Amino acid sequence: MDTTTAARPAEPADPAARSVDPRHALGEFLRARRGRVAPERVGLAGGGRRRVRGLRREELAQLAGISVDYYVRLEQGRSTQPSGEVLDALARTLGLDEAERLHLTTLACGRRVPLPTPRVGPVLRRMLDALGEALPAFVTDHRLDVVAWNPLGSELLGGAGDPARRDRNQARFLFLDDAARTVHPDWAARAAEAVGQLRVASGTWPEDAELTALIAELCAISAEFRRIWDSGEVVMCAAGRKRLHHPLTGVLTLDFEALHLPDAPGATGLLLHVFSPGEDTAAAEALARLADLVRP
């Protein structure tokens, strides 16, 4: 009689690798988010000698109306695909926003999305060219690689068109290049945004070895990246306002739109970023001077 047993898959030694491993990503996210909830915020007594930051497991389970044993199994990866009612209760108790709720659902459902093969086609390039010298624009993939740009967009980013000037990966540039803190006066906000986007991507495409390697690399090299990653930050880019610095123009305050390009074979996972001065006359004049700089 054969008494051998199937070997269990090796557990990732690095906690950062665990948080992008589908077996542990849900638990890591829940653990990070409950650590951010002050007991007083949900009507519990805080202070004293609490051994954990934020909520205890049993407190979160009780507030969400589920058994402690079931919640522990969720965090440990021993229970999968919780019901929508359980996810809603956890999201409500943890105070998750819309982006965080969607990420929680993505991690819990275990649905595998085909890994995108970013391709910048002729139509997208024509759009970038049409924006030309008027509006800065660039395109990133799900790993935050800058894969296309117009000259004004490249210059605004600190020279993304020239690999000798800066790394074309936005996360590496932000955390490993001191120049990023000059280009982005609001560096802390941009850093948290980048980490939050990578977390969303890792939950959507957990099998992406290049993405996992990027996250592990940044966790190993940058203590700041690791701190933000461990906090469970989740961000989905949409629209807003950013400040960027260029040595010719100083700080520009620009409106931006992040347009998720329609899913299509070979062209998924791309994001088109377009900046405009809005009603800011000074910013418009500064962009015009910058356009003069990049004009052939």
C-alpha cells in the first residue's frame, strides 16, 4: 500500500511574497486593515496594554457577526471564497472605501484574470501625438512601467523618454531615485498611490512573476516601500490634481485624468494619464514654456 502523501507547496519565506501569494493575500490584507482600525472608532475600549495594534481577531469577528474560528481560518488562508454577506460585513466593520471593497472581493473570489500583454497600438500612439505640445500625457501598464508618452509628458515626469535620466518604472523611480522627491513635491502622496496601485495589480494578477519580483525587490531595498506595503494601502487611479516640479517652470499644479483603456486582446492593463492646467493661467503659461523646450 502506498503511504506517501502529496507534498504541500512551499510557504514563501518573505512576508512580502506571502502577501502576493493567492493563498495568503486575503489574510494579509485583512490583517493589515484591522490593524488600522482604532478600537474607540467602533465603540470598544482602547488604551491599556493591548498586545496588537488596532482590532483583535475576535473583536473584528464579533463586530462583523461571524464566528471567531471562521475569521481565523480566513486570515490563515484555510477558508476561501467567503459569501458576499460576510465580505460586506467585514468591509463595513473595517471602514473600507470603494476601492478597498473591490480589492477585498477580488482577493476573496479567487477569479483568475488573464495576464495582460500591454501593447501600445497605432491608435493610442496617434492619440498621444494629437495631444502633442498642448497637454502632457503618458501611458503606464499594471506594473507601473511607463510604456508610451508624448515629449511634454516625458519631460514633466523627469525625462521618462530617456532611460539614462530615470527608471521608466514609476515605483522604482519614486522609491529608489532621489530625483523623484524633487519632481513630485507631494512625494508621500505619490508614493502611497504607487504602492496602492501595485497592490491592486497583485490581487488581480497574482501569477505575474515580474510583478511579484518588482514588489519583492522594492520591499527588500526600500524601508519606506515596505512600510506602506505592510499597511495594506489600496488605490485605484481616476482623476484629481497633482503638483509636479520642473527646473524650467518650477512647480506646476495640474488637473489629471487617468483613463482605463478598454480591454482588448493584447492591450489590457493600460492606463492613459493626461494632465491639463484647467483654469490656472500660470500653469498654462508654464506648460507653454515647457513645450518650447521639447519642441524639435
